[in-house]
Amino acid sequence: MRADVAKERLREDRMTIAEIGLMHGCSDKPHFTRFFRGQTGMTPTQFRFGS
């Protein structure tokens, strides 16, 4: 469920990736990137920009 909420926030594009990561309990951007990639198979930046 956390990955789904993170996807919603990434689509909104109002917060930085680091801010979204902090909201989801990750200590920093690399930690959030590892979590997100493990859940979705792509980085938050790739997801945000549709790559």
C-alpha cells in the first residue's frame, strides 16, 4: 500500500522525491529509491517522468 500512496504523490509533482520518501518512513532519498524500485521495478524518477 505504501508504494501505491507514493505513486499518487509522485504523479502530483508537488513534493520532491526526498520529501515523499520522508513521509513514507525512509531516512533519505536513496533509501526511498531502493524501497520504491523493489516494489515497482523502477526508480521514483523513472516513474515520475514516465521512462
